[in-house]
Amino acid sequence: MSALKWTYEVDGTDFTRAGEASSNVKKKLRALGVPSDVIRKVSIALYEGEINMVIHANGGVIDVEMSPDRIDMTLKDTGKGIPDIDKAMQAGYSTAADEVRSLGFGAGMGLPNMKKNTDEMRIESTVGVGTTVYMTVYI
Amino acid sequence: MNVSDVMRVLDAELICGEEYLETEVHEACGSDMMSDVLAYVKDQAVLLTGLVNIQTVRTADMMDMVCIVFVRGKSPDADMIALAERRGMVLLKTAHRMFTACGLLWENGLRGGKGVERVKVDL
């Protein structure tokens, strides 16, 4: 089987639509018969990442590539960047606005939860330029 | 316990998902922080929440939850109901407050997940 690829534009202006890409990926993986524990991990990691793109970075682009043995996800934004990635990875550390918290997010659990649900995760970020998160879940 | 038991115990009103009332519920999670819900991974769970926006339904969907109970008589809007219907999820609402609703379910045998779940990270 050759790799399957999907690309999604994430609208950074509409919080109500955040998660649509992740939801679509979940549906596709289920139709392809991917094991449910893999789907769960991909869904959570991608959804947290997608929410981050909307609340911190004005949206961006998500690329998902599925090979026979792995699912690779790339989340690229041109937002303000992360000054201190180690700090951002700490559970409970958050720079989210109060408005975001009132919507149920911004507790500083997003990045740690993405890490927890993926087999590989790497963050590249430059302040003022943007952030790219690479995540992989093995099938 | 199944969804109809949850409904009875909480004296809850059914908003949508009548065809799934017999679905078994194994655990419950009460939270208004969706990030915490996403860090809590179990099957066949019911979510009790006072948070009413579309992300509540999306979060529950990502976690394959079978039912959301809105506490303190809060009502989901039409978009939330439509999404829940598409995902085959039951939506209930109860007049009870969060603490009371959780207590009633616990008293009737429903449990939460395992105790403390730490998220360990080393990059």
C-alpha cells in the first residue's frame, strides 16, 4: 500500500470549527479499518494540536500521511512562535487567554497530552515566524 | 449501568440519542476543562459538564464517549445537537449541580477512572 495523504487548512478565526480536521481524519481512519487504539491516539493528539493552532496561532495547515506502519502528522502555523519549548511542554503551563479557558481549553495540558499520545513528537518554533509540530503514531 | 440508568438516576431530560439508551456506561468523568477530559482515556465513558459549546461534543467524540450530561439545567444549542446526532451520541440535561450529579452516579455504582494520572514528558 502506498502512503495516503490528506491536507487541511485550519481556520484560525472560528473557534467553533476547531476540530473539524481532526474529526475528518478520525472518520477516514475508521473507514480504513485502523485499530481503534491508534485512532484514539491520533484523534487526541491532532485535536489538541488543531485547538492550539486556533487559540495561539491564527490557524495553519495540517498534513496527515498514512503508511502501512505509521501515521505522520505535521501541523504548521505562522503564528507568534514558542519562546521556550521546554516550558511549554510542562503540564499546567499555559499562555492562553482567559477567554480560551472559559471555552474549556488553555489548561496547559495540550502539548503534554500530544506527547503522551504519540510515539514521536518534535517541535520546531521561531518566535515571530511560526511553529511546526511533527507527530507520529505507529500502527 | 447503561445510559437509561444514568438518565433515571439524574432525573435527566433526553435531548437526543434515544436509540442509544441501552449502551453500557463503564465510567464517568466530570469536568469543565476539555483538556483534562482529553487526558483521561477510557472506553464507554459518560461526560458530566457545565461547559456548553461545540467543543464539548467534539471532545467527547474524540474520546468515543457514549453520553454527555449537561448539569445545572444547561442546554446545548442546535449545532451541538446536530453534531451529537451525527456521531451517535446521547445528550442529556439534569437540573442537578455537578457535585450532586457525580455523587448520585457514584452512589449508584458508577466509578471514575484510576486515581492520579500523571502526564510525564521529556523532550
